[in-house]
Amino acid sequence: MAKTPQKKSTSSRAKSATTRRSAPRKPSSSSKKPPLWRRRWFSLGLKLLLVMVAILGAWGVYLDSKIRYRFDGHKWQLPAVIYGRELSLYPNMRLTRDEVERELKQLNYRKVVHPMSSGEFSVSSSKIAMVRRPFTFPNGRQGAVPVLLTFSPTRLLKIQNRDTGSPLDHLRLDPILIDRISTGSSEDRLFVPLSQIPSTLVQALIQTEDRDFYHHDGISITGIARALIVNVMAGHTVQGGSTLTQQLAKNLFLTQQRTLWRKLQEAYMALLISWRYSKQEVLETYLNEVYLGQNGNRSVHGVGLASYFYFGRPVYDLSLDQQALLVALVKGPSYYDPWRHPQRAIARRDVVLRLMLQAGRLDGATYQQLLHRPLDLVDRGAMGYQRIPGFVEQVRGWLDTHLQNWQSASGLRIFTTLEPIAQRQAQQAVSQRLRAMHQKALQAAMVVTDRHSGAIRALVASRNGDDTGFNRALNARRQVGSLLKPFIYLTAYELGHTPGELLDDSPLSVKLANGQMWQPNNYSRHFGPPVMLYKALAESLNVPTVRLGMALGVNKVIDTLHQAGLMQPLKPYPSLLLGAVGLTPMEVAQIYQTIDGEGVYRPLYSVSAVVDQHDKVIFQHKDMPQRRFASLPIYQVLFNMIQVSRIGTAHSLRWRLPNISIAGKTGTTDDLRDSWFVGADERQIVTTWVGRDDSQPANVTGASAALPIVANYLKANGALSLRPLAPNNLGWLSFSPATGQIVDSHCKGSVLLPVPSSLQGPVHSCSSNALQSFFKKIF
């Protein structure tokens, strides 16, 4: 029989329940809480982390805005760059092989056996082979082109593409870099786009400074480790740990202090730069920013300017060893200064070349060849171009007048009219002549202009040429003496006078407005018989000239001077007729430009084009000639000025420049204080002054000081005989020197002179002229 389970008593159940309620409950593992102190530290850390994130974010926003402002705006205030004129070549132009070779050397083209790269040339007996440099002209960029020039003794016969043999009808050479006008910054650079920087230079930079450049985001842990290992193995610092992007951030935004704070900023900015900008933009900015040397009180930044600073040529012309030297200087331009420490520089250059070899960028034979190359530097500070402060001052004056706020514009390129070879020849002519005169106090100025355009081809401001002080060509206002006489005779021809008429050369007294008497005298202090008008100018006779000027009216002569381009107001004093007025060499050059330029007024100019940093042309010179004088009077006065050089005061030109026809005029002032000469050949007009800055007597005449300078310049430059254009109404008649009458051309002593073709008159016999001459001598 089954047992029935016994029921617990009520008291037992109550006791059990009481026990359960009163016993303490064991806490579960999931409901345990950390200690209060730990929770508080955790909360504080979280808050600090959020604050740090917020700070880093805000700091990043600030740094990013700073980076964008610099990168997206104007990274640098670039100086204005001044170029000389470009040489345009075309078949059959009058140009010799030697002249082109001199031009190429002036442009720092390299003379080699076989020209293969831009900026190289070779010379044979009648040919020049060259690779023309690429260059961005005002009307667009032209690339490098291999050409072959063939010459006769006096002309460039043809231009061909050297590789294809196809003829070229025109070729422009890149213009020489003359100077840069500073923006006031202590930093100096010449911006070059990445596309114009040799790829080998870029590869050398990356291989030496940042091998992982294309594989990191601004900072490189592996790069730092690799640099440490390489430097330890080499025993000295060979590679740096900072990436190019970090270096760029430091150079653009930070100081050179070696602190942890600066390194943190540098790394953060490098990350931001790498995130926002492409590798190409970073490279271009770096290559134009990096510090590479010191030129006086101005620092040389970027490979574009450094290329000129060290080698005198554009960066795209550099050889591989020269490119390696620029990369070597990144590590320390002062320590590796190639002028002061050439062995250090060579050793560091060779390190760069070895890294290129290891990277497969160079073959072994080329590497060995480059190791033995000399540094081949230009003189320190020479930059491979001429220093012409006088001409640069003229350009600055033009910019101030014609381009408002040009100084605030960045990276202007200014194309000028200066001809480098002409400038060098002009300066040499001045310096050599003044040294030969053995007067240290003598100074000089010269202005050379193109006879057909008014372009200023050369400007000499002093005897040494490199002075940055007083510019005598622009600012030395000196009395001009007989230089004004051609304008008196031009006035006479315009009013119908003929070169064969006679002028009185007897003593003259002129009553002035104040009642005093003025008695002009000839330079020889002697008087003579009546003289033909053309000969009075040729011999620069004062008294006949004053008589003629007074008969014409001084105001008429002043009008002629103003028509010729003289801007300054003049008072009609009789002494004006003998040059008692102060003019600068530039003002003299302007008025003679009109006479020697066939009577056409063209303002002298030095700037042909201005281009902004985006290659937009913002100024282009336009030739706007104005005919100011009729052709026949101009022809007559040019004929007269050619006689000055043949039989007159400049007759020494007959042996100084044999068989060359020059239109010239000498000028000498009282007490031999000032010497002037203006001479014109077929191509150019040369205005020269010699004297002392203190205006004391210099014992110089126009023929003894200024004329030899002009003659030496024209001889060096290759003078061409002046052939004035014959007007349609030109006629020729013979005149008797004794009577001034028209005579038969067979009469002994008669002179054939230019006159209007319409001039009619009785032709006197030779005997009547001889008889009149006899009676004049008696009575």
C-alpha cells in the first residue's frame, strides 16, 4: 500500500518564508558597478577627448583656411621680370654668322660639338646648328626647335629645320633676361611652371628628399625609418626624414625652430596639404618655394631663379650634373655654397647622382661622365645677364607713367627694346674713350635708338655703366650748343630757302630786350666772306647761323623744335640759336629721331609689351607715326648733316668710318664744358654727351670727345651708310660758291645741291661768276 506523503505543517512553511526574506541576496555579476572614482576618471577622460577632438578640429579648420588662402590666392609676390628685345631671323637678312654667334653667347647658349638639347649650338665656316630654347612670347609659347642657319659673308641666306631640312621663313630667339624689379620683399624668385622644369630634376629631388612621395599622405613613417638607417650606415646625414610636403609646410608657414610644437604643426599641415592638393601642385609649389641661396640681402628661392643665380641660364637648359647640384643645395645652401665650398658642393652633387644611379635613372657610363664635370658657375650675383641700371630706370619711369599700380601686380613680364650686344658695345665705346682721355672727372651718357621705329636699343648712364646713382642719359640737363643748328636750317628749308644761297659771315651785334648788345662769334674767332647756306651748317659757323635764325624769327625755330618732339617750353632769346638751352641726352635723341627718321615723329619707347603672370598681354606698343615735316626739307637737312661728316666739323669720320655715309652734328658749349655728337647711319641714331658733373670746363669739343665714342660704337656695331629717301619733288642744281647763283654744272668749283624740282632760275655763265668773284675780292 502506497505511502501518502506527509504535508508540511503551516508553521514550518512560515518559518521557511521568513528565512528566505531575511537572508541576504547575492548580487549577480551583470549588475556590478565600477567604483565611483573610476567612473569619474572615465567621464573626465571622455570629456577631455571630446575637447581635444574639438580643438584639433577647430585647429585643423584654422590651418586649412590658412593653407587655402596661400595656395588658392597668390602664393608669392613675384618681381617684375625685364627682358631685352627678341632677335627675329629671316632669310636674306643682313646678318653675319659672327653676329649670331655673339648673340647666342650673350644668351648663354652652350657651344658643343653636336647640339642635341635646347640652348646648345655649334659653328662651322658658314653654318650654325642650334636648338632654339622654348619660350613664352607675348603672343604665345614656342617650343624648342632644331635649326640650321646658312650664311654668306654678309647675310643669313636660309633657315632650315635641322632634322627635316624643311625651310623656315622666320625664327625668333628667346630674349635675354635683363633684370628683375623687386617688390620690396627680401625673397626673390622666378616662377617656373612644373611643365617647364626638367623631369630629371624632379626625379632627383624625390629620390634624394622623399622617395615615397607618391605613396604617402604627407608624412611617411617608412621614410623616417629609412633615412635613419641610411644615415647611420653612411656615418653622416645623407637623407632627411621629413617629406617634401612637410618641408613645404615648414617653408611656407612655420619658422626654422627645432621644437616639438613646430614638428606637430608641420605634420598636421602636411596632412591637410596632401588631402586638399594634388602631388603635382605640391611639387610645383615646392620647387618654386625652396630656399637655395643668398644674393646679397635677398634670398634666392625656387629652382627657376637658382638656375640663373648659379649657371646663368633657364632651368630647362641645365645639364644633369647642374640639376643634381640644385637638388644638392636643398640640404643646405650655405654649407654647400659652391663658390665658397666647391669640394663640399661637388661631394653632395655626387651623392645625388649616385642616388639617381641606384634608382635606375642614370646608366653607369653617364654617371661616371657626370662625376668628372666641373661646377661651371657664373660669377656670383651675375645671374648670366647684363646689369643695366640706367635702362632699367627708364623702364621703371615708363611703368610709373603708363601702368597704374604695377608694383602691386605679381609676376609681370616686361618685354623691352634693349639690344644686349648694342648695349655692351655702347658701354665699351664710352668706357674705353674716357679712359684714353685720362680725366677721371669726365662722365658720359649715350642713347641709341632705332632710326625707323624710335625703339631705344641701348642706354649708357655713366662711364662705368653699372652705377645705380645719377642717370645722366635721363636727367643730366646740359646746354647743347650747336646741336640746335640743324633745326634752324630745317626751318629755313621749309620756308623756301635753298642750300646754295649765301649767308653773311661778318661781325654781328644783336640788341637784346634789356637793351644790352649781344655779339656772337665763330668758334675760330674769325670772320670770313659770305658762305653758302649748306656749308655754314657743315662748318657750324655761329654768325651766319644767327643771322639766318634772326631773319626767320626765333619763334619759328622754337616751333620747329616743338614739332620735332621737344616738350619743354622755350623763350625766344637770340642765344637760343646757338644752343643756350639745357636738354637731356634723351630729349636730344627725341628731336633728332624726327629729323633722322625722315621727318616722321615717333616717340622714343623702351617697352614693347607687358604680360601678366597668366600670360595675358596687358600692354602692346603700337607704332603711330606722325609726319611733322615735308620730305624735301628733311632730305635737304640730312644732306647737310652728311656734309658735316664729309667736309665739316665731323670730317674725322672719313677715316674713322671709311666709305660710310653718316649724318652727324657736333656740339660744343662755352669754355669747352660740354661735348656732344649725334650721328645716324641707316639703322640707328646715336646721341652722346661728355662732360663733368660739376659743369666745370672739361676741355672737350664735340669732335674730340663725343664723336670718337659714336664712331667706335658704330664701327663695332657694323655701321651702314645712310641713304635718305629721295622725295618725288627733288631736283639738283649747281650753285656758285662765290655768288650763290645757279650755274652750269661744268663750271669750276660749282656745287651740286638738292633743291625743289620746280625751282627755276637763270643759269649764269661761269665767266660772269668768275668776274663777280674777282671784283668782290678787290672791293
